[in-house]
Amino acid sequence: MRLLLVEDDPGLGPRLQSALNRAGYATDLSIEGNDAEAMGDIEPYDLIVLDLGLPGRSGLEVLTHWRQRDNRTPVIILTARDGWQDKVEGFKAGADDYLAKPFQTEELLVRINAVLRRCAGLNPGDLSYAGLMLDESDQSVRLESGTKLSLTGTEFRLLRFFMLNPGKLLSKTTLTEHVYQLDSDKDSNVIEVYINRLRQKLGQDLIETRRGQGYIFGQRD
Ligand code: CA
């Protein structure tokens, strides 16, 4: 999963970005409204955390612009303003959830998790598919046999993206865009290496290769 975090507070922004990285989300940080708007237009984010009070362009204007362009990426609004009018304005502009500052990072993480599940049409709680259960608290996976395996950061991000998109044909480019953030060294051929590692850990038939097209997760019948 790849997130856009829009937060101009020089302390909170980088701190949240690190916390989101640790929680297994590739996260780009934007500190200005116009930049944020352009990034949201161009990059295929899975979710956006958006502060309302921003230099350049307000979060509300940015969100309104995205929705007018039919950008349906889920958005969680983050702001110091906790008046009910601001919440109503935020939801009217197309926000999916709202969190007032100050907040605990833990609460933001569970809200992100809940919104991502809801948007993927999955039940909240543990992410499970095809006999696998992903444990997001320690970034491990439990097999049908009960064996628990730990995953590296990239393996975890890749498997979570697959588990939230079962049965879909996903190209190498798509996988790269959703697993890595902008400032990382992305090479779509590396995805192949990680897919092979997941196959070695979880079983060869879990991820099907469609030559020249991409991969499909969870086609075991
Ligand atoms: Ca702000």
C-alpha cells in the first residue's frame, strides 16, 4: 500500500511519515497544497492523509479538486480544527474519515486500516485470504498449517497489496507503484525477486504469472 501524507507541520509530518513507514506503508510526504494536489493527480495512491490548513492551497480545495476529477482515492482528513462545521465540510467535499489533532498515531493507523478494508470491500479485522492470515501488528503471516513466518518490509507491503486485491491482474508497474514510495530506488524487475521470495515462503501456486501482463494472487483451485 502506498500513501500520500499531506502535512505542513515540520515536526509532525516527518514523524508521521516514519510511523507510517514502520507500519508497512510506503509513504510520500507533501508539505504544500498545490504540490499535494499534483501528486494526488499523478500518483496512484491507495489512501491519502490530508491536513486542512496548508500553505498554497487549502486541504478542502485540494480534496474538492480531486473529487471533481473523479479521483476516488480514500481520504482521511487530519486537522486541528475540530468544530463540527469543518467535519461536515470535509465529508461534503468527499472525505472518507476525519481525525482531529491532537491524536495518537495508533488511532490514525487503525483508521487507515479500516478505510482501506472498507474500500477493498473486505471485513475489518485480520486480513486473511486463501488460507493465509496477515498479522499487521508484527508484519508476519500465518499459514493454513498454523506456521507463522516473518516477512521483510517489502515482502509485507507486497503481500498486503495482493491480499487487498485478490483475483485481480496486477502488472509489475502497478505493483511497483503501490509498494514503493517516490524517494526509493524503484526497479520493477526487483518485484519479480520479491514475488519469488513470497512463493518460496507461501507456496508456488499462490501467485500466478501471466506472461507479459503481470500477476494474479489467490487463484488456487
Ligand atoms: Ca497545517
